[in-house]
Amino acid sequence: MYERQKRYYHLRAGEYDRGAWAHENEEVARLVAAVAALPPAQTLDVGCGTGFLSQHLAGELTLLDASADMLAIAAERVPHATVVHADALPLPFAAGAYERVFSSHFFDHLRPAERAEFLVEARRVAPELVLVQQRGEAHTEGMERRTLEDGSAHEIYKVLFTAESLLAELEGGELLHEGPLFLVVRARAWRRSPVSDSSRSSTTE
């Protein structure tokens, strides 16, 4: 499943911004403002995609993505950043290598066990984690069918978080933004990964 999702996002690179950020509206502006307001830090952006939000992060920046095509777009958009073409599980960095791990729309494509692994890895690499996620009226997760502009159909795993469910997975934290579409949360000095295989597993519509 993880490999199939990687292929989907690799194929989607050229059209990603037309889908994920096509609705540039007041909430997207507030989301960008919340990201831009983060204090400068040595930041690892995991699953950076095309760098739409990455460009608003202040401080020394490393962009990581499993898609070379996504990274190429991000590198052009954020030319001062270091780019790393690699998987996020596990993170290919030493313990304490960064001050912050940032991730947008990556955590919500991981199954419970993968989310647990990612939280362990993020905690190992940095003392602070900031997540940007799509918001749902209720917490749901399961398979979702998506179609690319070329007509090809793909199945991906998708989680819609509520503020409560996302903060629960992090065992607390700070809600920086909650809007109709997006959540931004920050966790610092978190103790352990609370996600397990027995986590909620309702399906999306």
C-alpha cells in the first residue's frame, strides 16, 4: 500500500497544486499565515510535496519527499532549501538533527502502525513537531479512490482528523489553526507515540 501511494503522488506531481491548493481562499490564507508565524527553526519538512507551504517556513530548511518530481518542483519554489529524495519511514537523519519536524498532508495517509512509527522517528529527530492536516467533521479513515487528470484511478489510505483526535494521537499539543478544511497542531517534548494497531478504523465515505 505504501509503495502504491508513493507511485500515486509521483504521478500526481505535475497537477498537485491544481488540486490540493486550487481553492486558494480565506482559509488557505489563514493557514499560510499560521505556518509563516512559526518562529525560525532548523526544520525538516517531511513529505514536502511541491513546497507550497514549505516556502513559508522561516529558518534553515530541509525538504524530504519520496517523489523526485515533487522535489524538483519544491526545489525550484524554495531554492535556499536542502532537498533529500528518500522515504520517511524511517527518517534518514541522526537523533536531534533538527529543531522542528514539519509535515503537511503526509501523516493522514499513514495507517495506524505507520503513524506510530513516524511519531517515534519525528520525536527522535527533533523536539518539536508541527502537523498540517485535512479536517473532518468526525474522525474517519480508510481507502479512498482518486482519479488523476489522465483518467487513471488510484486507491490511497486517507485519514480525516478532528482537532480532538489529532491531539489525542500526539498526547496533547497546541492547536494553531482550526478551520473548515485544515488543522495545524504543534507538539513539543512529547513523551511517546500513542498510536497503535487498535486505533480507530472507521472508513471514509
